[in-house]
Amino acid sequence: MAPILVFVAFLATAVTEVRAAQCACATGNVNVRSGVGTRYSILGVLRVGRCTSFEGDRRYGWVRVNFKGRNGWISGRYVNIQTCSGSSGTSGSTSSVCPRITSRSEWGASPPRSTSKLNRPVKYAFIHHGASAPCFSQSSCSAMVRRYQNQHMNRNGWSDIGYNFLIGEDGNVYEGRGWDRRGAHTRGYNSVGLGFCFIGNFMKRAPNSAALNTAKALIACGVSMGKIQSNYILRGHRDMGSTDCPGTALYNIIRRWPNY
Ligand SMILES: [Zn+2]
């Protein structure tokens, strides 16, 4: 028995030491340079929504990456560091990483009463908050999204949940009307933009980094898939109408994001 036990113990140790690979994913088209700072030469461009492997070093706000097999540096302002999905980034190749989207059937959506198509790519990305209690797990966020849908359909009389996507502080995206259907979120602009709603109330506190990073990745993903124009305009709901949405704390953050 002893050799088997030792072998099993070895296997368990080996498995726990495998870390998920980390990727640097571009939130806008960004130059990859040979060193830290803009005086270094440009090795190439990491396009919006594309990812390459993060090599673990950060210096003066820059991050070190493996870019097509070469050592490169990118300003941390233009990338999210996130877990690579699939085989992305593992060999220094670039890949597109879109966050996984929790489907309507997964969160238990009611079917829409009617739908209308959106002309893509859209010019605007709008940020909202639900002004509700927060959620930090897939089950509690799913329940909150069902509650939003009930309010929108039964109290407001809309055809479906208003937002195109919702983001929880569990770090997950929840599919609302999705990329291709016109939403009900930003009066006067629903036919030219997508509505992204953070679940919770962000007047006084900011969403956690999991939610913020997921939202940035989702917008970059929309650009890389041709759903959002590459020169899109990012706005908070309050920029387009008289509302507190998306909350002052969140609004102050998105004003520093690309394309605001
Ligand atoms: Zn709003």
C-alpha cells in the first residue's frame, strides 16, 4: 500500500501546483513595446478584445507579456489581467477572450413577449446600475436578475428585462437581451447603443474589481466581435438623461475608462 499512497500524495501535490494561466487582454488597441515606457520600440499592436499571456511582472504601471514569442511590455491602463480561457496565451500567441456569459436559461429567464433587432455595430455603450441589493454568487445574482426581469415586465410593462447584459460582483455576465436585440435602458438611445447594468447600488461604493474587469472585457469582446464600433462612445446613463444611474461611485470610475 505504501508506494501507492506516496504516489497519490505526489499526484495531489502536482495538481494543486498547477495555476491557471493569466492573460493580458486589451481594452483598446494598444502598442506592445520592447521595454517599459513609450520611448521603447513598438513590437506590434494588441487589438481590442485580444489577449496574450501575462508573464507576471509589473513595473511603473506596465505589465510584461509574451507577445508572439517575444518579451513585450504594455501600459497597464489598456489591459485587464484575467484568467486565460482555453489554450489562449499559453504559447505567446494572441487570442480573443470573451467572458463567459450566463445564458437566460441558466439564470431562469421568462421568455420575452416580443423582440426587435438592433443595427450593429452600435455607436454607444451605456453603463447602468440596478440600484438594488448587491450579489456575490451565481445563485444570488441569478435570483436578482429574475427580480429585475419581473419588475421590468410586470411593473414597467416592458417586453423583457431592459438591459442587454448584467454584471454581478460574482464576476459573471448575465445575458439580458444580448448583443443583437434592442434594449430598454437609455431613453432616446436604445437603437444605437447597448446597455450594461451592474447589479447593486453604486452611489456610495464602487463595484468590486471582479465586476469591473468583467464589464471591461465584455465591452472589448463586443468590439472584437463587430457588435460595437471600434471608435465607440462610452457613457453613463446620467450623461443621457436626468437620473442618478449608474451611481456616483461607479460613474467616477467609468469616466477614466477607454472611449469615455
Ligand atoms: Zn440606468
